[in-house]
Amino acid sequence: MAFKVYFSKADPSSIPGTDAPKSESLLDSEELFEQVDDVFKGYLSDLSDDDQLPPCGSDKSDSDDNSPPAKQIRTNLVVPACVAREKARKVHETALQKGLHAIEKLIKSKKTLFTVGRNGLQAYRANAIQSHLWMVLNNGCKAIEASEIAAES
């Protein structure tokens, strides 16, 4: 209560221990120290070794301390992890299929003009990308293995 009075303006007649109404100004410092002395009981470092603090959970009953901890139950996900993983795999596979279709369309197009021609570096890279995507989607190779094989060919 004392700190509430200290931090906010209050009606002096509502403060316990005051008989006569006071002005709207803050409390005198002497009155404030009297109220703080009622609350302040000293520092923990001032306690001797013989004095002991009450245990943290002293307000709880002893039967609660002897009971085993509550079993933690796993939370149910909105979407199970295996379903989410399968959905992500299908999305990834769809993106790879779109990429394969686009690169095949680019290579077959007669309008596509590579910088050095059909045997240059750009054409070589496009063919490597095509073979990589083909091996991942149709042959079931892993991406790293497919990229190594595609780079060698």
C-alpha cells in the first residue's frame, strides 16, 4: 500500500493512519519514511547464519511435495509431421518438374541463341541442368550424385 501511495497521487483521506484531510500535494518525507519502515524489514545479507529464510514453497501443503511430477503430454500438431513432410516433398517435386519442362523447352526452341552456339558453355550448362533434373525425377538419384554425374557428361 505504501508504494502505491508513493508512486501515484491518492486522496489523503483514503490513506490509513491519517485523520484530517490533507492537501493535494505529495506526502511529507517523514510520513513517507514511516510508511516505508513498516514495509522494509532489512536486507537478506544482514541475516546471520543461524537465521533461516522460510522455504520458497512454504505456503503449499506437504502432500504436494511428495507427489510425483505431472506427466508431460505431447501436444498434438495441427498437421502431423509425416503429412507435412510428404506435402513439402510433393511441392519440391512439382517445382523440379516445372524446371525440367522449362529447360527442355528452352533447349528445343529454335529461337534460343546461345552465345557461342549449341556447343558452347551456356549450352553445356543447360544440358547439365536438364540431365540433373532428369536423373533426380526419373531415375531416383539424390541431388548431389545427379549433379556430379551430370557435370561429368
